[in-house]
Amino acid sequence: MSDPLFLVADVGGTNTRVALAEGDRVRPETIRRYANSDHANLAPVLARYREEQACPEPLGACVAVAGPVADGRAELTNLDWSIDATRLIEATGARHAAILNDLQAQGHALGHVPADKCRTVIEGPVLPQESKLVIGVGTGFNAAPVHDTPHGRLVPASEAGHANLPVRNEAELRLCNFVSTTHGFPAIEDVLSGRGLERVYRWLATEAGTPDDLRAAEIMSQLDSNPRAEAAVRQFIRILGTVAGNLALIHLPLGGIYLVGGVARAMGPYLEVMNFDGAFRDKGRFAGFMSNFSVSLVNDDFAALAGGAAHLQEIVTRAGEI
């Protein structure tokens, strides 16, 4: 039997990517990107895609969204769209539909990411049967545990980016207070995100008495020429290591920790040299215990699509349709 046809989409705040998959394998030549501002909601995007690809009705459709999902319905955080399973079936003609948070989709992608798209950041034992953890750093911050069970893969949703920002020293307390003056509540996402990096840079400039703003891309491009940019990235990576270590102790992901997202990829070349490892392991008497966890960086911009396909494959397998 041939693999079933799936339609998968990854909806961000600015763009939506759509692709076809044969079973759990996304067909790279079918990936298309659409500007959300050109469409009233997701249904016209999917209709346009199906017309352009001359796509027959798929067996399943899965959408990953940058926002919370509850009861089969998603409300996007930075876009006035809502998506539910009923409308997804109407738009695609699929028999099976699934809506995932984008981090859940990344969790379902583990094991389906090409080996050359995954780089080890911290060496450690990897026990494939044990829980894993994906940590997403991009426009926002989030994390999701990944559990492989006898009944399939379970990736619970979470909103980890809205937990309190950790404070380890006097400088981080001042940063926390700086964030509080504008947001009222200093959350992890207020620092560990694209906008968060800009906020760290602004804090350093304010402390120096020379208020200054740079966009995140500008900060990264000036690392070799601007000491403040270098200090901002170093502070960012230090806090990222602390938060990743905290999440490791909460979830015990002995199957590995995986960093995903555009900002995580941008930080990739600097994680080792700016001591992400040291911050990750800095847990007092539990410092030695931290050697039980490996950390990898996923460099696959289409992993959420692969996760959607893998999730649909499990759904139709359990339904006995393949």
C-alpha cells in the first residue's frame, strides 16, 4: 500500500507554510509560504494551496499554530485568526484533522529531523525510550515535554514562557526590575525571545547612562564590533542556560533536550563560547546530576511540518486506516 496523503501547515504570526506529506515524510518540493496579511483567515490559504498544487482530498490535515490550543481550537497570539478542527476539515476535505501548538509539533518532529539538521551542544547520554524536551526560542519562548507511550507520542501543551524570570545575581535582579517597569511582570519570554534580546540591550544601555535601541538582527550583526551587543548576547545565553537547566530538573528529559526556533538557531554559533554549558550546569549540589542531560540544536526550519505529518501518521494508524 502507498503511504497516505496528508496536508500540513505551520501558521506563524507573519507567514503560513503549507506542504504535502506522504505518511510521515514531508515532500520538500511541495512546501509553499504565504503572507498572512494577504488572507482573511486560514481557510483561503489552504484553498489557494490546494488549487496551486492540484491537491486531491488528503486523508488527514494538521495545523501547527503559534498560540494556545484548547478543545481542538486555536487562537493565534499575534494574528486575528481562530482555527478549529471542523473548519479545517471543511477547508481540506480531510477525514482526520489535528491542531497543535507549534511546540507540540516540534515535539512530534523529534526522530523525523534529518541527522545533519541536529547539532550537539552539550554531550550527554541519550536514552531514546525516556522523556525528551523541546525548548523553543523565537518570537516568543515556550517548552514542551515529549513522552513516547505504548499508545503513541504524547506532547502536552504548555506556556512556559510566561513563568517568572529566574534571578541568580545582582545584575539579573536589576534586569528583572527593568523588565517590570514596562511589563509589570517579568516573564521568561520578556528576555528569552527576539524582542527580549532587544530589551536586554536596552537595559545595558540604560545602565550605562546612554539609552540606545537596536533590533535583534542588528545586535547579532554587531557582535564583533559593538561590546554592548556582545554583552547582551552573553547575558541572553547565560539566562537561556539557567532556564534550560531549570526545565531539565522539572521534566528529567533523559532522552535529550532540543533547542528549536529562529532565535535559538541565531544563538547557535555562540552557545559554547559564551558558556551556555556552565549556566546550564550551575545548580549547586545538583551540578553533577546535570551531566545526565544532552542538549542539541535543531537547525530545521520545517520541523513543525514534519511533526504534523508524524502526528497524523499515528492518528490514522490507531484508526486502522493504514
